[in-house]
Amino acid sequence: MSNLRIHPRNSEGHIVRVTPDSAGWTYVGFDLWKLKPGMRAVGSETGRETCLVLISGRAEVSAGREDFGILGQRMSPFEGKPWSVYVSGGDSWSVTAETDVTLAVCTAPGRGTIASRVIGPGGLHQETRGKGTNTRHVTNIIPEWDPAESLLVVEVITPGGCTSSYPPHKHDQDNLPHESLLEETYYHRINPPQGFAFQRVYTDDRSLDEAVTVEDGDVVLVPRGYHPCATTHGYDLYYLNVMAGPTRTWKFHNAPEHAWLLKA
């Protein structure tokens, strides 16, 4: 099995854990919880900020000294925009499920300079990118123009039979203003869930070149290189992206041999 693909280890509870140490990088952490009603997830990491994304379900959420009450609305990541909570660096958080809940926990370095807050669906920017068989629908949860110390968080839905994160692009060089260095995780969901999709992670010199078959609930690590996705006919693909690096900006470099597609 690919070292870049992480399959959930259980059907409920704390089912995925990615740390900088386990991934072999510096910035991004990603955890996934699946909770039954009444189950509780908690966390706190010194020197790290957190974004809690309710992928699906309703839950009571608190962060630091703030009790945000019951949040959440959609029962599937394919049903509208999410509810999320930004947790200030170093603050503890708690999520108690009211319904079945899938919770993504996105972390990156943070000193606690930005207050915790609810990120409701009403304030989220949504756009459609691409055209034809390269169409995808993007919802920015924490884009670079919103407050955070390190995190960039976005979710994307790609219709069946389409490509995404395409033409291939990368962001693995600290070479601003041309390109930023950002580690990245992809959390994938498939609709209907028995389907599959594909993701290739590769560098120009092919020192890294892996094509991964993605199933519902898988996480793919992107330590460097290009990382396009492709869906299969009849199966829509959702993914949640978490990015962080030394500078909080998304500046990517397109693969030159495929750049003609941007003008097609």
C-alpha cells in the first residue's frame, strides 16, 4: 500500500491521525473522528491552532472558554456548506455529538494571537472553477484573506467523470512571489460510497511518482509535487484540503507541459 494513502483504522472514534512526525514534515496535522450520539472528542495542542470542520452531523462545540452551542446542519458533505470552528493556538476544544458526526480536526502552528470563532455556512465563499470535464465546486473555509496564523482550509466537490486539482500544479518551493511552500492533506469522500477515484502525486524528476486509488474516507498526503485527482463516471468526489507552510499564502506553479489546458 502507498505510504501516501491512509485508510481509516476503525469505523468509529478516533479513526485517522496524521501528525508532522508521522507524515515526515513540519506544519500540517489532520485527525478524523466518527462519533455516535453522545460520544465526545476532545483535543489541545500547545503551539498549534485548530480548525474543526463538521463534515456531517450536529454537535455541541466549545473552544477555550467559549461555548458555541449546537452547530451543524448537513448530514453529508455533498449537502451544502459546512459549519466549522477556528480554535486559537493552544486552546482546548470539545465536540459532543447530537447525531452521527464526522469531524475533521485540522492543525498547524499557532501562538494564540487570533481568537476562537464559529465559521458558519452563511459567510463562506463558494465558486465553480474550470469547465467541461474539469469542473469543480470550491468552498473556502479558511482562505488566506480570513484570519488564521498558518492554516488554509478548503473543500471541493468534483462531479463524476471530471478531473480536479488540474491542470497539475504544485506548491513545494519557498520562492515567493512565484511559488509558496505548502504541505497538504486531502480527505476524500465518494458519493455513492462504494465508488473510487484516483490521485497522482509526482515531482518533475519523478523521484516521487505515485498513483493512488482513493476510496471513501481515505486521506492522501501531499508532501511535495503535483497532485491531480480524477473521478469515475457516476461517482462524485468530495475532498477537504488542509494546507500550511512557512508563509500563509497559496502561490502555485502549473506543470508547464500541461499549461496549454489553461487556454483551451
